[in-house]
Amino acid sequence: MVIRQSPYGSSLARAAVDLSLAMGAFEQHFDLLFMGAGVLQLLPDQDSAGIGLKSIGKVLSSLPLYDVERVYVDADALLRHGINADQLVLPVQALDTLALQELLNSADQLVSC
């Protein structure tokens, strides 16, 4: 699954997170890739109370409980947003452009949000 949406700009971000949780709950094995503005979902300490929503970062931090362990991020997107991979709510593997292409090309199916 490829997540490209910023955390609170639209309902797509939350829908992607919910789909990831559901797939994990039903023991579906999949890779989760955050690209572009989607890497912002992985930031800790998101304060979404002012807009009446739950923090996506807190929900994402529960993914290991659902056996979702293969989480990747676009290294260029992290750099563009000034984010260090060690700061994120989940352990991730940062991928350069070539590794991203290989991951996407190896997928049997892609879901992009």
C-alpha cells in the first residue's frame, strides 16, 4: 500500500490507515510505503484535537500490534521535509529512488491513497 496524503488534508489519509489496520487484523501480509506528503503522517506528537480528529500518528504506532512490520518511507521525501527517520512513530526503512522502484515493481498489487 502506498500512502501519499498528508495527515489531515483529506479523508484519504485516515482511510489508508484504517485499511492498513483492517488488513493487518485479517492477517494479510503487505508492505506499507509512505511517499511525498504521506511521510508527515509518521510524525510524533501530532495535535489534531483542534480539528476534532484522532491523531493519525497514534493510530499508526499501533500497527506492530497487527503484525504490520514492513514499513518503508521515501528517503527523498524525508529529506525534503527535514525529517530524520529516527524521529518517526514507527520503525521504518528509508528507500532511495532505485529501491523504491524495485519495491513497487515487485508488488503483485498496489493500493495507493
